[in-house]
Amino acid sequence: MAWDESFTCDICGKMKLESNHWWMVTLGDVFCFEADQPPKHFSIVPWNASESRNEDVHHICGEGCATKALERFMSTGTLAKEVHLGSMHV
């Protein structure tokens, strides 16, 4: 039986094809020297087939989505899309 695995971009939802040159993003805790600084880091690395299956890795299809991922991280500390409910931000 063949292993069928597909990946989608965690930012735009685009499906990865064999020839795509994707990236992977990891978020993690780091020690911070100043109490008011967020204890998180954002790392982006070239696609690695074996590491892409790691549940802590976010899949990114290219430069535009990598930029959007960094913007989200800098705003919220996550890659989750901000949801607007009326005048409330969630």
C-alpha cells in the first residue's frame, strides 16, 4: 500500500505539490531577560520531508505567506488568523 500524504499551507490553504519550494515554521518558548518581553521565538527553515510530519511544524507555501505568518506572530504570538466580531478582536 502506498503512503499518500498531502500538506496545505497553514496561512492560505494552498496544497503542496511535488515541485513546490515550501518552508516550515516553528514557534517555541525561549528565556527572556526582560519581564515584559514575550517568551516566544519564530523560526523558519527550508522544507524537510521527514520533519514536515512533526505536529509542532507549520507549513508555509512561500515568501508571501511567510511574511503573513511573521506578522501574525508579531501581533499575537501565534500563527492563528485574527477574527473580528463587530468591534471586538478575538
